[in-house]
Amino acid sequence: MMDSPENEPSLFDDAAAAVVDLGNRLMDQNRDADPWDVASGLLAGAIQYWLYAHQPCPDPYCESCAEVATAEQRMKLLQEEIREFAEESDYYHSPTDSNVGRA
């Protein structure tokens, strides 16, 4: 039986899960690795791919590319997406954050 489109994971979800799986695999294969180094490397690669994928087309008057027509516009859009994804993350707030109230 085929899954209905509502039940199928989106390509977005698949890509996000693949990055998490890759990070976990790298840490499993390199037990002494610093997780911050692995996470920063994954982020650097994701940013490179995002910038590549969001290049404007050759037409300087293309309406579809208007929001990514300059490096500054692409950077603003990237920062907006980073903030949105971070704030939606289960890990955005941590019980050990320095600004968490203590009883």
C-alpha cells in the first residue's frame, strides 16, 4: 500500500534528518572528536550548499530571483532561515542556559 502524500516525509525533512544522521555517524566513527567541530563542519557545508542553491539566474530583472539578487539579500534570507530553524528546534533552549530561572 502506498503512503498518501500527507504521510510521506518531505524532501526538506529527509535532508534535515540526513544531516543529523551524518553528524551522529561521524561522532560514532570518531569517538574522540569534538562535537562542536563536527557540528560546525556540517553547518559550513550546509551554508555552502544553501548559497549555491540560492544563486540568482542570469537575468538581472528576474522577478523570481528578486529576493536573492545580491549577496546581501541572500545573507539576510539565510539569517532569517537560521533564526527560524533555531527557534523551532527542541535544543534552542537548554535547561543549563545561564538565563534559566533556578528554584
